[in-house]
Amino acid sequence: MEASMDPPVVLAAASHPDDIEFLFAGTLLLLKQAGCKIHMWNLANGCCGTRSRSREEIIEIRRKEAEASAALAGAVHHDPVFNDLEIFYDKDSLRVVSDVVRSVQPQIILTHSLHDYMEDHQNVCRLIVTAAFSRNMPNFAGLHATFDKPVRIYHAAPHGLRDGLEAPFRPDFLINIESTLAAKRQMLACHRSQGEWLETSQGLSAWLDEMIEMSHAMARDAQGINYAEGWKLHSHLGFCPPDFDPLPAQLRNFFQNST
């Protein structure tokens, strides 16, 4: 497997509408600036994120909000395929997720932490990892052809920068997102219904400010960085050569050449 000379294709795959914006969007926007084609996929439709609207109404609202955010980012939007709390690591789900991964053929995947605070996040992560691992296995048949390009998976911080057992997140590296923070906030603000849900269900009335504070906290121990997203690398085994690390390499090469 050899890396392409073209800018890598990026798939940001998360559980619910607004997860990408909260956790990945600063890095994703930088990759877009660096010439990458970016894809945004919320696997769940947000159907449980309300106390006042019908299931059908909130699904449609959340879909339109996600489309608006993707349009701001200049990303390809992919529709959800699961209901909230119905994301399971099973054969049928894996085939659905594998078909989307094979259709996109990403070299960079941004997804949830393996150890997050809720099962939807963790199961999305597991499905995405196996879909990427099986991308070149023709006997795991699907709607789309297999592909042999290398892919590197990067895991974001869990929400709150701690896993479900309160262990602090320790990133392998940080991405400085200060230049994209305003656009990240604008993307997150598209998800107005999520803001309403967080306020009524969890008492989080300043959810946009919470995102900014989390980005600031991620950078707290780094010199010269005020806002960051932290990432952990998934093992290269079965995915790519050991030295294939396209996310920081793409950003480093682009910004060095643009100065």
C-alpha cells in the first residue's frame, strides 16, 4: 500500500449531530484549507434529542442543521443510518457502515475515542474501525467495491476530556485550531435544537462557550497554543504502513509552503 501524492480524502465520522463540530471541526477545517476533500457523517439521526418535538420532526430538524454545518465547512454531507441509542456492533450495522467507508475511500478518518462516556460514541468508533480494516476484503461483500489505499484513523478526545471512568485524556499530539475556532463555533451554532436539548436535559445553557473552554483546556499544557484539538493514533496494523501519518504531515506541508 502506497500513499497517494494527492491531498488525502478525509472522513469525519461521529455519532450524533453536533459531535463533529464539538470535537473535530477545527482540525477538519484546517485539512480543508490544506486541499483535502472532506466528508462529514453523523451516523445517528438525533431522534432522542428532544422533550417537546415528535420523532419525525426532530429527525428532520437535525438533518437540516447538519447539512447547514457541512455547507459552511465545504464538506460532503452523508445522511445518518441509525436511530439514537440503536447503534450496535453487529453484522448488519457493519455492512451499512462499510458501504459508506468504501464509497468515500478516505486516507484520514477522524472519529470518536475508543473510551468515551456513552455507548453510541464507542459503538460508532468500533464500527468505523472495523469498516476501515475490512475495506480491502472482497469476501465481506457490500454495495461498493473494495479499495487498497492506506488509511490512518485518529481518535478525538472524549467529551469533557475524560473517559467514562473519569480517566483524563492524554493525546498523542495537538492541533492548533485558533485560526479555525470562530468557524468551528459557527458550525456548532447551526445545531440550535441540540443547544435546546442540552439546556433542558443536562443544564448546559452555554454549550457554545463549553466547546471553546474544552478547546482551551486541551491546549492548557502546550506552549504557544491557546486552543487545540487532541488526537490519538490508532495502530497502523492492517490499515497502513507504520510511518503513514497523513494528518500532521498534510498540515505541516501545506502551511510551510504557504508562508
